[in-house]
Amino acid sequence: MKDLNLKFPRRSAEHGFTLVELLVVIVIIGLLATIVAINVIPAGSDGLVALMTPPGGLSQPERYRQGGYIKKLPDDPWGRPYHYDAPGKKGAFDIYSLGADGQSGGTGDNADIYSSDI
């Protein structure tokens, strides 16, 4: 039997991905990121009330915990409701109290207290 010593061109290790392949991967990652963002990131406009009752416009309201995540929202030490901002000034979201005077800013007991400060 003859020795079939065929010479095949070897691909160099320097060959990489084509532009089309890279674009396809980027589009797939973008689509997955969009789906995750739509289903995971909650709307900041619902505020802390979304912990007690399901926010409107949920894509899958049946997945919201029956009875909510907390029974009652606590008040700050001065008897006023906490505030919620998303996006926040000090992080992705802020939960804060306006202090003793109930006004933004201030010093001492009147200073705003943010959850990220604790």
C-alpha cells in the first residue's frame, strides 16, 4: 500500500477571529444583556413601597413574593418616612433621612443621613 503522505497547509497560530465572528458575538452579548436588564433592574419610581406591594408593569407579576418583602415601612428616628432615589447621589440607589429638621442638607442632628454613610 502506498504511503499517503499528503501535505496539507498548516494554519498559523497567529490566525484570529474574523470581524464578522466578533460582530456576531457582540450582538449576542448585547441581546442577552438587554433581556437581563429588562427583567432584573427595578424601576426607581416605585420607591420603597415596591417592597410591600408589587409595582405596576412587572413583566412576571406571579414571581413577586406573596405578601411582599416587608409588612410595614419604618419611619426615620424623627417620625418621618425615609426617602429613596435611584440612581442615587452616593451609589446606585440611596435610602436616606433628611435629619431632625426635615430639610435637605444641614449639620449635626440636621444633617442628611444616607444608607451608604452607615
